[in-house]
Amino acid sequence: MDPAEHPSGFAVPEEFHLLCMLFNIGVITPEKSLTTKEISERIRMEVAAIESFLPKLIQEGYIMVSKTDFTDKYYVTPDGIRKVLSSYS
């Protein structure tokens, strides 16, 4: 099955796939936030692709930016967690 395809058979937008991957690796609190490079290494997705999907996820309130030592780190918000979990029901 295509990684961007939901078990129901419907196509899933790539940004939602990223959101699910972040949830699955536990990036769900500011303390567990990761840089785009760290995310890329863990989920094996190109940094450029991650950076292209983040603005929409941030705009929708599913991802939050945590600024630490002049570095942007990202994590899934409670709304993002609900969005991911709602796809399983």
C-alpha cells in the first residue's frame, strides 16, 4: 500500500502523512520537539519535503514551533493528536 494511502483506500495528503509520522515517533510535547533535520533522520523523509508541509500543518494548528537556542523545533499539538486519532475511527 502506498504510504500516503489510508487503510480505507482513500488518498491521504502528504502533510497528513507527516503529521501521523510525527505522532508515531512521539513528537507530541515541546520537550520532545525536533528540528527538521532530526525529523528527516527519524522518518526518512527529505528535509525539503518536511519544510514544504509544515506551514500548512502549523496554520491548521496541528503542529507548533518551539524555539530553542535559535533553532526551530516542531511538535504535534493536542489538535494534531486528535486529528491523527480521528483517522483511526
